[in-house]
Amino acid sequence: MEEPAEAVLHTARALVLADLTARDVAGPAVVSLVEDAVADRRWWLDQWPDGADFVPGLVAQDVQDALLETYGRWPLCPYCEEPHALAVEPELGADPHWVCEAIGEAVAPVGGLGGQAGGLGGQGRGAAG
């Protein structure tokens, strides 16, 4: 049977990969960034097991930061004309969502970009900021 911490990490990985896939940016190099983020958060979760609910948002932020350094802003806001990345809110909390900070509106839960109308990567606005 899977350890509770591993289940949390697998869930976080699946949610972030779903968002990357929904925006057509889940290539091998990007998946490696996800794996690195999950590995880093494994240690964090071992140190603070009560923070399990925070892991999906933290992994999403870690991947977003890594993509910014190597590929550009991701995910881009589907609502605003001026390109900008969505933010994960809360920064440290349960039930993380992708939020447009410009208009203060939640776009989708982490893992739910595929169900969000409009396109980020689908309109040529993927991780190429």
C-alpha cells in the first residue's frame, strides 16, 4: 500500500501535469521539471506532514518558477489582453487555484486548466512568454 506522503506527491504531480498537458507544454524537459519539483517537495513534506494539503499549490508554483527561468511565463491569463502569468492562490494553503491577479478572478483550480474555457497554450500563448 502506498504511503500517505507518496499519495500526496503523486496527486500533486498529476494535477500539475494535467495543467501542463491542457496547455500543450508537457514535453519531456518540462515533465523533468515537474519530477524535480516533486522530489524537492518530498523532503519538505517529510519535515512537515501537516502541510500535505499545501503540496499541490507548492509544486505548481515550483514548476511555474522553473518554467519562467527556462521557457517563459506559464500559464498565461486567458482573460487579459496584456500577457501575464496566472498566480497560484493561496501561496501557502489548501485548495490552490490559478488566479488572474489583474482582475482578481480565479480561473481554475490547480489541475483544472483543461476544463477552463479559452486557451492559454491553445491560442499560441503557452510557455513561450
